[in-house]
Amino acid sequence: MNKTELLGRWTREKSEELYGIKNWGAGYFSISDKGEVLISPYKDNDTASISLMDIISGVRERGLDMPVLLRFENLLDSQISFLNNSFADAMKKLNYKGEYRGVYPIKVNQQQQVVEEVTKFGQRYHHGLEVGSKAELVAALSEMKDKEACLICNGYKDEEFIDLGLYAIKMGFKLFFVIEIPGELDIVIERSQALGIKPNIGIRIKLSAKAGGHWTESGGDRSIFGLNMSQVISLVDLLKEKNMLGSLRLLHYHLGSQIPNIRDIRSAVLEAARVYAELVKEGAPMGYLDLGGGLAVDYDGSNTNYTNSRNYTVEEYCTDIVEAVMSTLDSCDVPHPTIVTESGRTTVAYYSVLLFNVLDVEKFEEYGDVPDKLDENIAEQVKNLFDVNKNLSLKNIQECYNDALYYRDEIRDMFKHGRISLRDRAFSEKIFWNTINQIAKEKMKLKNPPPDLEDIESAIADIYYCNFSVFQSIPDSWAIDQLFPIMPVHRLLELPKRNAVIADITCDCDGKIDHFIDLHDVRSTLPLHELNGDDYYLGVFLVGAYQETLGDLHNLFGDTNVVSVRINPDGSYDLVKEIHGDSVADVLSYVEYDPKDMLIHFREKAEEAVRDGLISASDRREIMQAYDNGLRGYTYYER
């Protein structure tokens, strides 16, 4: 089969299936007839789709280098609308008498532009914010304009925090202090009495319910934050004693950030609704039931209760919550409260796409072919490894695999003790990897391959060296094995003939991605195309939640360039905001270097070199210019 025949048989539909874009894309991402990834923010308007390659061209023409983080403000708008409308539809269908108020937890992505756009797009739904620190409260108060939206205050709260929150209440903000630990109530009472401002108090409770997934410890009896039932009753009694029970307005819990199983969500709602009903019976006015976060993102598109997925839709999530609250409170004759959720992950995950270019590739074939004959003077162990290579068959595949590993290790040990040369060691490595490659090919013919060979493809995968930092841009991939959809953003009408792992440019052994989404499992390699001399671009999708603010400065790679994109209904687009990524001077200042002092110190060294006759004065000028350019440069690979 020649190349033309292979390319002729590869289609857009096969790329859609291979990379699962229809499964995880939520209707926002697709592949065009030209084989490029499209962004479609308007689900009812097929014409308003933009190719990522067109945006890359526009970004490059404006002088911005890869990597770049694209923020699609339409997708944020769409997700906020979708969540609010889904709750509104569920409440209307079930005849729920209360309202829904979403809040966005700032910690999910604290970037100013993100928070600003959340409040802008959420204003028509009275979509508010959740904060967990004094700094986040200060940020929220500067961005919030809608006094009907909720401002939920979690986390530790000192007097400054509480005073600022009380003043916000006096200004008309619908702000709630959520008591996380028993001692916080005393400070709230003291400061509210001192300032003469009535607080809105909430309680965070520890549920017995727990959920699966990465964040299973967020719930349950031994969760870090929240009050147990005995502490709840003590709090109610103290408020009664202080004649402040009328300030108790909200009940809150948090089950976790990514809850894949709808049964866990429903179980927690039922338990919390029962506690809410009992607080009403105690005489608290209540009115708000905050169910925390947990609405998951289907990162792998499998629609299962796997950690990186979810076995429910947003519509099912909303309906189950409303139904569970109603069934519990109606039986207790308690009025329906305003339901609050802190769905940050699903709000912003789709919003951001990380784009980067491939710099180089290390192919497995670079080890080369094995000759037909050996030098008679070569070591016996190398000859034995050669015989394994030549005698490999489908029947003895496991035996040959074991023998190849044994002789390779023997040869390496001989080299360490000086019994074979570097040239013979290199030759033996060529034989070994050629053998492993043959075993991988033979393994594909087996219906039930031996367990030892299940993951052999990853051992012979190409390494695609890419212009980004895992630790800066997608730290959850490294830290908690979070899976993100990754795929080429063009050439998708071509057969991807290489199986690869992705390495970043941090020169760290952990700076790699070797686990990829798959509909039925987790892949250890990613199908990619041969480099052909042109730029080759990959995208990491659904990275809007947590990745930007969790990123670190490993190897002093800073923030990437950021471009905010607005897609218009007529199919055009605007680059509405550009934020240049960190320069070398920026990241050095973050770790306590002073770029001005550094320039002075280096100039002194250069002048010393002039005095010593090592360089000329004109050399010094060029060298200083190079040093200054280095300080001003992008921390990533530049053309």
C-alpha cells in the first residue's frame, strides 16, 4: 500500500474518532473539511466557526510566539448561560418555588480577565463569586457590580476580612460569611456588634457522604473543613444566646471538585437538605442552600464514572439536585430555598486552549537496522542478543522478550566494569531496541498478548519535543495524573503514523506527558503526524480550570502569551486582548533577583574582560546587547 492510498483512506471522521473530539468537545470543538480544529461557540449557528490555524496565523502575524493560551470568551458566556438555563428549566419542569444562584469560585482561575468576564456574562443571571481568602475578597469586591448576586466567603477569616465583608453588606452586597471552624463565629459576632452591622451567616457542614475521584477527601466525616452535627447545634445555641439566630441564612457543604458519579451527588444533596430542614425547625430563617462544587467535566468523553469523566449530563445534574431538595423539604413542609452551586470547573474548563509548536522529534528508528553478520571478536553476550533478534517469532515472543532484557542488562554491567567498549555497548543497544520493535509488531497479531507486553508500545514511542512547560501550563497532568484532551490542530485529513509521548523543554524527567485520553482506557502514546519541515501545532484543551494559577516557575519558565478571542456570529473573530508572557527579567524578579543589578554586575565582568585583553570594547557592546536581549526575551523557545 503506497502513501497516496493510505492518505486517501484517512478521513475527517477517522480523526474525530481517534482523538474523541466529538465526545469531549461538548459541541464547541470539531474538525473542518480542511482537517483543522474548529471552535464553534454558537451551538445553533454552524457558520460561526473559526479554525485554530487561522487564529494561530493571526497571532503570529501580530508578533506573538508560541506557546500561547487562547481564551474564548464566547465559550465562557455559553457555559454560564447553559448552567443557569439548565437549572431554570429543571425548576420550571418540577414546579420548584425557589431560585437558582450560581457562584464562581475565584480559586479555580483567579486571573483578572477571567473574573471580570465571569461577572460580565453572569450579570443577567445574578451569577456571583465565591472567595476563600482576603485577597480574593478584595478582588471580588472590585469586580462585582450586581447586588443581587451572591458573594460567598469561605476559608479562614481574620478581623480585617470580616470587617471588609461587613462593610460590603452595608453597601448592599449579598455577602455570606460561611463558618468553617467553630472559633470563627466568635469573631463574626464581635466585629458585627462593634460595627453595628447585621451579618449574613452560613454554616459549612461535614457530610457523611463521600465521593469518588481525585478529591474524595473533600467530603466525609474527616474532611478538613466544616462543622460536625454536634458543632452545628452548639453554633445554633450560641446564636440564640446572642439573639442572632436571624442572621443564619445559608447551609453549605463541599463534596469535591470533580464528582464523576451522579449517585454521590444525589446522596449528598439529600443529606444536606435534611440538615437544612432541621435548621429551619430550630428557628433559623435560612433561605439559601449552597451545594458547593462537584459538577464534573468529561475530559475523556467516555461518559462514565471514571475519575476524568462523568456519568451524567448537566441537565441530569440540575434535575437530580432540584428533585432531591424538593422531595426532602416538601416532606418537612419547609419552603424551597435558593439553590446555590459553586461550579467553577465546568464554567471555565472549556474557555482556554493551550497551543504550542513541536521543536524536534526523536524517532525510534534512529537506532537503525541490525546487520546480517557479526564481528567474530565481539563479546559472547552481544552474540547471544544478536541470536535472540534473528530467531524471534510469534511463538517465542515472551521468551525472546525475557532473553533480550537479560542480555541487555548483562552487557550494561560488563560496560560498567570495562569489559566491553563504548562502540560495542552502542551496537548492543541497537540490537536490543530493534528486537523490542519486532516484538511490538508481533504482539499486535496476538488476541491475548502476555501481560509483560501490554504496554510495550510506549517503550518504542517517538518523543516529540514541544515548546511549553508541563509544570507551568498543565501542572495537574504532572501532579495528579489529570488527563486533558491533546491533539494536533491541523493535518487531520492525513493518517497520523507515529505513536509518541510529549516532552516539554524543562529538561526534567517529569516534564512529559505519557498518558492520554481514550474512550475505553488510558493510552500510553498519542498518534501524531510525521514532521514535514513545516510548523506542527498541538493543542491541549479544557485547561481553563486551575491550571493557570497552579502553574509554577520550574526552570524559570513563566506565564505564556495569552490572547482573548471573541468569535462573531458572522464567522469573523476579534483578538480583544493580548497579554504578553513573562520575560526572563520578569521570572527572575519573582525569585528575588534584581534585573537592574544583574545588568550592572554583568557589565562589570565584561569590562574586566576588556581590561584583561580577552575582548575588545566593541565586543563588550555586542555582549552587553546580547545579555540585555536575554533579559527582555520570552522564557520559551523563540524563532
